[in-house]
Amino acid sequence: MAGYYDRDRTVPGSSTQRAGAGTMNHAYTHVGNTAEYQSSGYPFFQTIDINNSAYPDADDTSTDITLDDGDIISVQFPYVTRWIMMTAHSGNSKIANDKAFVGMSEAGVASTASSFVDLAFVDGVRLEMKASKLYFRLADVSAIAHIEIIAGLTGVPSSEFYVETSNQSNVGIDKAATILVEDDATPPTP
């Protein structure tokens, strides 16, 4: 019987197990815990300044990088999201199409991939989705003053929710879905 509970204590992506709860009626919080997504999320607010801003490089935290067209930036949430809303502004108005894109992985938002959407498309839309990190590709830095993010967070630490992107295995994360024509309206030639 103890083996049944051991599986629930294993940290995702490793063989490490959490310590026992002391009693069996206290479940650990994890991404599959429905109660985390039934309750209201903890509030999360973030404004990312784009124009005239410099941020540390992910590969070298000692160097501040000024943002240029085509750069990809990421936002790491402290806990897994229950929902997310994003908007981007240019001065006093929202950004136009083709200025910034959002996705779930760096490879997904790269210009050669197809696993991203225009930030203007999801502007102000409440996205009911689990996420621990978002990626933004800035197509035109001069057209974006800042990106605002509001999210409802669960009690699940972001380290508990990892996105497996090896071999581009996740459709929608860093691999495009297959698109086929199901009904060609052109009549066949005799």
C-alpha cells in the first residue's frame, strides 16, 4: 500500500521523493491537483518595459542587453498559472498586428517555427491555461512601450511544471500541428 502513495510524492522529472505529509489525508499540491484550478488564483501583475530598457542576458547575467528587433524575452512565473491576460501598449494605444508574438518556448516563438500567436490576437483575452514561463518575440521594438501581464497563480511552484521540448515533441509548444486540405472544391479532371 505504501507504494501507491510514493508515486504521488515523486518530484516530476526526477526520482527524488518529497517527505511524507505525516498523515495520508493531506495531498501535495501538483499540476494535476484539481483543487488548485477550482479556486481563485493568487494575483500576479507584471509590466515589462520594452523601449529603452536593458535586461540581463539568459546566458550571461552580468551583461545587460538592450532590446532589438527580433529579440526573444521570457517571463518566469513564480507559480504555475491558472489563467493569464496580456496586453501590449505603444504610447497611449494598443500595439498593432505583427509587432510582438507570444509562445510557450523559445523555439516556438522563433521566426522559423509556427508555435506562436500575434500578441495583438490575445490582447485582453483571459487564457485559461497552465504555464510556468512565457516567451515574447519582439518584431518591432520601437512600436512597443511595454507589455502588461495579469495572471491568477495556483499554489503549485513553477519548478513542478516543466515543459518537455526535447525533439520538438509538444505540438503547440515548439512544434506546429499538421495542416491538411480535407475537401478540395476543385472538380477532378476526367
